[in-house]
Amino acid sequence: MKKVFKSKVGIVIVAATILAIGLPLWTLPLTLINLVVIGVLGGILLPILFGTYYAIQDDILFIRCGLLFWHIDIGTIVSIKETRSILSSPALSFDRLEIKYENGRSRIMVSPKLKRDFIDALISVNKTISVLL
């Protein structure tokens, strides 16, 4: 069975998206080239804002952020810890979880709305995950 967890959305991310699309619309003259650029920008940013989620199916963690996606074998996850890192990641909030996998060589940050449920779902697949909250 597939469990889907929506990303928590922080006000900073929403404000940055609105500014990135709205400010050029408001300040630039409405020429064809400007409208194309704003349309492309919206076409990239809006799917990220509305299409970021995390899904667990069998022993795979699927992470989707706009047009980008990751598949992580849950058996390779070694640890999960809370972080407020501002580094780029498929997370729409700075209230994040850092997931280390592949024996700690790789990491990714996510921001599920229901953090405890998300962690519990991962642990139900891999009981060796170290959780540092």
C-alpha cells in the first residue's frame, strides 16, 4: 500500500514564489518576451509549490518536487534528524528532516506535514534507522 505525505509549506517559500512571479508582472512592461519569461518561471515554480510530496510504497521512498524526483531504498536509510538548514532540497518549509542514506554517504532534506507519521512509516520498513529529534 502506498502512503503519501504532503510537504509542509512555509510562508517564506510561498512569499518567495509570489514575489518571483508577481514582481516581474507588476514592474516590467507587458511585452511578449516578458510574458514568456514570466510564464516559464511560473511553469517551473508553481509545480514545485503544488507538487511536492513524499510517498512510501513497499521498501521505496519516492520524493517528488515539481519536475524532479528521487527513489530511495528505505533499507539504505541510516538516520533521520531534524534540521532548519536553508540548503536547496525538495522541502517547502525550513522545518525539515535530514535523511542520511547509503551508509551516510548521501543525504536529502524533506519537510513532511506529518513528521512523526512519516518517520514511523519509514521505521516500519527499516527498524535500524536512527532517529535524532
